Amino acid sequence: MSDIRWKTFWLGLGLLAVALVIWAIKGIVLALVFLCIALSLYIARLLYWLYQLQIWLRTPSLNEVPEGKGIWETVFSSLFQHQRKNIRAEAELVAALEGFKRATNALPDGIVVLNHRDEVEWCNPPAELLLGLDISRDVNQPVQNLVRYAEFINYLQSSQYAEPVIVKSIRNTETTLQIQLIVFGTAQKLLICRNISAQEKIDTMRRDFIANVSHELRTPLTVVGGFLETLLDTKDAVPDSSKGYFDMMISQTSRMRLIIEDLLTLSRIESNSESPTTSVINMSTLLTMLQNDAKALSNGKHKIHLNADETLNIKGSNDELLSAFTNLVTNAVRYTPKGGDVTIGWTLKNKQAVLNVKDSGIGIEAQHIARLTERFYRVDNGRSRDTGGTGLGLAIVKHILNRHKARLEIKSTIGEGSTFSIVFPQSRTAIKPSEEAA
Ligand code: ADP
């Protein structure tokens, strides 16, 4: 540009100098006439090159950039460079896009790009196959009109995409699909769809195997435990020196029986694909029962408090939720030393029903918290066993909560205590009708 400025400057200066010379020799009138003619020619030339530029801009081909004269030579040469850079960048972008498309087409997972209105922008061939989409027909169509699974539509509308949703394929009932949404850019979404039928089959085999083994072990263990107790109760059947061993055998068989019962409960809950009922649970009765159970377990060693919102109820399976709540309260008592407090809270928070079980117990170190709901995960093996734990309680809680679309939140400070909170979705919350009307 500085080139253009200098060229214009020197041209203007030249014209002015010639005009001054004419003024000095021939007078001011001729000098002004000269200036007018020179400026008119200059403007005409300007208009001519602007016209050339306009023609070129209609179809800006690199081969047809006008050459230009004077300052226009610089303008067109800059345009040429700029256009060449653009074409190169465009080619690189197209190549990158093609590479990306080839890579996503090679993926076994279906990928669909949705715009901010949840309309299909693009999808790869596996997505067409798994979800029955057709990219030539379905672009700009709302995804909920194309992927018509009720579970998926609820998931899409929930805006909670941390966990994927599992659906049975409509096109092939043998196929199970896992669909996950990921938000990116400005409210766009990436839909990832995976065929998890094989993994499901393995999971079912594993569940069946554990359930069968547990079931098969239950009877012999009951028999062994029964005989041990009978022998111990029979006069002179066991010498005094061996009675200690018999006590240990009885306690170990009852521990094994507890583990087997918990394993059976877990596989029963896991293999139950039906949604829990939506009948309203009378929470006030259930919470009083829970408090009484906690008192019985504590045997006067702890203070058990109950702070409940009497107007708040919940829809779900009474038995399953009682089992989940009991697990949390039992743990609170078991992991709180004598003289401590256990508080059961039942309240509405952000339109969601929340059950809090707070204790002033031993607490849990932060690194263990994420793994507590894994089967047999224990922070302290000895303590769990001594207090009659199987290591399966929180795994059972997690599965019951999954079935009710609820989540477990754990906060804990070592030496100060823990709070286990169950947060129910709004859809499962029920306010007592009379209170609601008031
Ligand atoms: P367990 O039968 O061993 O108690 P759970 O699945 O119920 O098994 O709990 C898993 C582990 O979580 C326990 O072994 C214990 O270390 C820890 N835990 C659970 N609840 C509490 C609590 N309220 N306070 C401290 N630790 C807890």
C-alpha cells in the first residue's frame, strides 16, 4: 500500500509542478485548464480500472486477474496474491474435511452432527445403518422425527447428557443401541450411536452365571450352617477345645450366606428391565420405619435424628427404595463410632426430592469416593467385615437408583463424617395433593 501512496504522491506533485510552471509562463487560467484536464483524465482512468475490477470480481479466477497500470498494477498484484492464498487454504480445508469424513466413515460407531435446533447436519454410513437415516433425504430434519425412540426423545429433552441412553433397535429387536449426545460449539450436538448387543450378551451371561452360582451355593451353605449349629447345640457332640472353631465356622458360613443373598438381590435388580412402578410411596411411614431400624441396629449407641418434609412423597418401588435407604442408614450407623449422630433428611431441593443420610462418623478419603459403588470395593476390609458388611451394599443402591433415574452424591471429610444424598428426578417427585392445593 505504501507503494500506492508514493505513486499517488509523486503523480500529484508532478502535476502540481507542471501547473505552477504553466502559471508562471502562460498565466493562471491556462494552469487551471491544465489541472482540470489532467484530473479528468486521472478520474477517467480510475473509473476504467474500477470497471475492470468489477468485471473480474464477478468470476474471480486466478488466471484472469487484470494486469493494471500505475497504482492499479500494485492493487491487482495484491489481489492476485490474496486470491492465491485463499485458494490454497480452501484446498487444504477440503482435504482436511475429506480426511475427517474418511476417518469417521471408517469408525464402527454411528456419528450424527446436529445443529442448535437439533436438526441433522451430517451423518456417517454406520449412523445411517444403525439409526435408519438417509443423509440425502434427512439433512435439516429434526432428529426426534427420525430417531423415534421414546427413551432417546426424553434423553434429548432432558439436557442431561453425562450418561448415554440404551434403546432396543426398532429395525432389529436383537440389536441394542447405546446413544450418547455431546454438546459442542454453539449449542451444536454430536450424537454417537454404538451397537452394544455383543457386550449386552456377555453382561447377561455374567449376570446369569453369578445368579446361578449364588443360587446353587445357597442350599449347601444353609445345610452346612444348620448342621454346624445342631452339632454345637448337641450335648457332648463337640469337645470344648473345638467349640471356638465351630463358632468361627458358623460365623463364616453366615457371612457367606449374607454375600450370596446380596449377590442374588443384585442380579435380580440388574436383570429387571421393567421400569419400577410409578405408584406413590408413603414416605412418612417409610422414613419412620427407617429411623426405627437404625435405632435397633445402633442399640442406643448413636443419636438418630429425622428431619422430614411431611408433604413430600416419591413415585417408585417401595421395596427397592426401602432397601436402598436402609443400606445408607445401616452404613451410617456401622461407620460411626459410639456416641455419634446420624441424621436422616427428606427435603425438596430445586424441585427434586432429596434423601440425605448424614453421619458424624469416620469419613472417607476423597480418592475412594468415586469407587464406592463398585462391587466388593471397601475402604477398609477389616472394618467392613467386622461390622457385618458384604461390600455389595452401595452397588445395590446404585442399581436401584439407576432404575429410578436417581443419582447418588457423596460428600465426606475424614474424621468428621459423611453425607450420602439420593437426588430423585422431578418426574418421580410427588407433593401431597392437599398441600399442593394449599
Ligand atoms: P460394606 O458392606 O463393606 O459396607 P458398602 O457397599 O455398603 O459395603 O460400602 C462400601 C464401602 O464404602 C464400605 O466398605 C466403607 O468403606 C465405605 N462406606 C460406606 N458408607 C460409609 C459411611 N457412611 N462412612 C464411612 N465409610 C462408608
